[in-house]
Amino acid sequence: MTYDLLTRTGYTIDDIGDRLTWSVLLSFIRNLDTDSAVGRELGKYTGWETTDQTNILLADMYDLLQAINGHITQLGGSKRKKIIPYPRPGKETEDKQHIGGKGSALPYTDFMQWYEDKRNGRRQL
């Protein structure tokens, strides 16, 4: 409780009864969210209330919807597009992708620079 009180209000335990009344403290504790230190200690919804957990679930739902849309497109007679998962923290970014096969892989950014140079060169002709 000390951590929540200090980080969310700026008060300390020493302020109770003086600058912070007991009724205000009780109201503060009753209205703490489950992501607070007190909420985590009570553990009622541990693991489900954090934004990290929500973000993971949303990214998984996005991937699932992409797969469903791909299957529906394929059933309609169109070619199925490659499913690109929603980016997650700690995974490779677009800059680390490579174009080409083994031994001749070209970093994505270098390929895009080469492509833009070729494209711009053609315009000038």
C-alpha cells in the first residue's frame, strides 16, 4: 500500500491522520485498480488485468482474424495472401528481413534502397 500511496498521490504513511484523513485513505484503497500493488497482492485477477496480457490477447486475435480472412478469400476463388503476424515486442523487425536465398541474402533496407535507385533511374531516362 505504501508504494501505491506514494506513487499515485504523493502521500506517505506518515501523512495519515494529519494531511490525509482515514476516510480518504479508505476511499483510495477501495478504488485502486487491479494493476496496483495492492491489487496484485490480493491476487483476485492476477495476470488478467495488466495491459501486457491484454496486448498479447489482442495480437493473437488479430492473427486469428487474418487467418480466417485468408481462408474466406481462398474459398472465394482468390489466391490466399501470406499471413503476416502482428508485430510483437522482441521479435525481428522489418529492417532485419532479408531478400534472397542462402549466401546471397540482402538486408531489406539495402534492397529497398537499390529498388528506389533503379526506379528513379528509369524515370530519368
